[in-house]
Amino acid sequence: MNFFTRTALRATLLLLSLSLCYGNAMSNTATALRKAPYLVYPGEPTTMQVLWQAPGTGLSTIAWGLDSNCTLGSAKTTEFGNDHQHTFVLTDLAPGTMYFYRVEFEGTPYPGSFRTAPAPDAQSVKFLACGDTRAEPAAHDMVAGQILQAIEADPEFQSLMVFVGDLTSDGDSEETFDDEFFSSEYSNIRQLMAGIPYQSCMGNHEGSGVLFMKYFPYPFVGSRYWSFDYGPVHFVVVDQYENYAPGSAQYAWIQKDLETTTQPWRFVILHAPGWSAGGGHRNKKPVQQYLQPLFVEHSVSLVFGGHNHYYARAVVDGVQHLTTGGGGAPLYTPTPGAQNIIVTSKSYHFCRITIEDGHLEFEAVSGTDILDTFTLESQPDGD
């Protein structure tokens, strides 16, 4: 049995064990967590942050390791904040390596696993993208199930989820977060979030952003913007609900951040796209006027957006502007002939991105259908 066969078999067994263990854990409502364990990537390839929320005060522990026995380490955790939240940052991990973990609350196990980020000098990486799940958790669960199948087929996609915002329909409601995004009823979402970090920008449905920051405490630079490296890729996460016009603190930071990164690939994550295909929301003029010149100047290849609930791709001055808003929210009808639009599809979907030795392959996927595909080549030294 070769390495790739063993890896695929291991991933299949992992997904099966997660399904069985989550079913057992969720059936015990007396000790069920309010929010089962999920992941946030802190930005260093030797770390991963695990978060969960208990229904009340109780004994909570975490163990981790290189297999499901989780023998590398263990720790008791304590609550932070005032709402029975727990978190633990795993450190001193090896880049590009599969790890397993197990959270226990009052004796009920919640298992998970993750692959650490590639080393900063890695030339290859695979990751996923989607967004706009909002008020349709059943549709989100369907898309999550398709992503789990993609990971089973290629375990290297158990890596990172680029998420373009609008997690729920009312981001200022604790109940909505519980029912739409973290509900134990939707096993595919729970399995996926236990095994892959969601790296999200803020959407308009996140409202004030208070709960967004509570449950997704990314290492923000200011308001809700920040950046991180993932292998050969540098990601810039834009907060469109904070001033980003020239002269603003965020604009100055975006400009400086793109100027100073040395990664060969530069991607941007934002919610409302500069160029999309109508049918719901208009093109975002500030993205066109303020940010697009920076994207062109600093060789940004991909801009991930959502806001409109479909798939669309526009190409402007060599920059690929992607609308990937088909994660579960009610679908809109795109306008195929919209300005700079190359392709559209009214579909629930997700995206797969593969980079290897300066070559990028992109696919937008809906079930067994490939909605769009293209390739790019990186420029020397990202210039």
C-alpha cells in the first residue's frame, strides 16, 4: 500500500470515526456543548487554536497527538469571558502535519483533527473557499457534506477554509449563531469545522461585529482586518465596515502590508465584491476606486468576495475577482453579461485552489459539476 493510498484510507477512517463519535457525543444532551469544538488558524504554521462553548461551568479538558489516541499532551482548560467559552492554542507543532485532538466536557468526548499550515518557504498548498451561509443551515450542511467528500478524495484539502462572511442572518443574535451556524443538528458542518479552520472576513449580516469577534477571535490589527501567511500565499482580510478610503488607517495598513509581504502569491478576502453579476447587490465602487489600484500595483492574483448568493468571476487588469456566495444563503440570479464578468452560475458551491511550484489551478464546484476552472502562473518574486 503506497503513501497516497494509506493517506486516503486514513482520511476515510477519520471521517467515519468523527461521524460516529459526534453522533455519540451529541446524543447525550445532558453534557452536550453549546458550541462543539471548532478551529481558528492564528497565523503561525506551528500553531492551531481550538475553541468551544459549554452550556455551563464544568470540567473541560483537551488532549492532542499524532493519532486518535492523542498522547502528545493534555491540559485542563478554564473559561474565559463571561459565557462559558473555552479555548486552547496548540503550539510547537510541525508544519504540514496531521494532528488529532479530543475535547472532553463532563466526560463526553468531542474529537477532531487538522493539518497544520505549510512552512513559509513551501511551494505547494491546497485550500478551499466559500461563504454566505446565513439563514439556510440545511443548505450549508449540504455544501459542507460535499466539501467533506472532496477532503476524503484528496486529504490535502483538509487545510484551510477561506470564508467571505455572512455566517448567519443576524450576527448580533446569540440564538441565531446557535441555531444557524453552530447547531448540533447539522453533522456535516460540525465535522468540517472540527477539522478545518474557517478564516472569515466580516459580512454585513455580522451586524455590529461583537459576536463575530467573540466567536472568531482572529489576530486583528485594527477593527476586524488583519493578514496572515499560509505556505506560499499571503492573505489580506479587509473590513469593509470600517473606513478603507485613502487616508484611513485601514487603507494605509493594506498598502503597507501588500508592499512588505515577500510571499509569491497575494490574495484578498472581503465580503462585498468590486465586480460581480448583479441580481442582488451592485458592484462595490470603493473596491474599484480605492483597492483595485493597490491590487494591480502589488500583484494580487485573487480577490475572494461574496454578498451575492451565486458564483461569478470577473477579470479586471489581470486580477481575478471571485464571488463565492453560494454557501447556503438563498440563491440570487446573476446577470451573465455584467461588466467584466467571465462566468456565472446560480448554484450552491465551494471552491478548490491548488498551488504547486508557481502554478495555480482553480475550480468552482457544485456537487459533481465543475462550474468554472482556470489556471495562473506566479510572477518571479511576486512582482
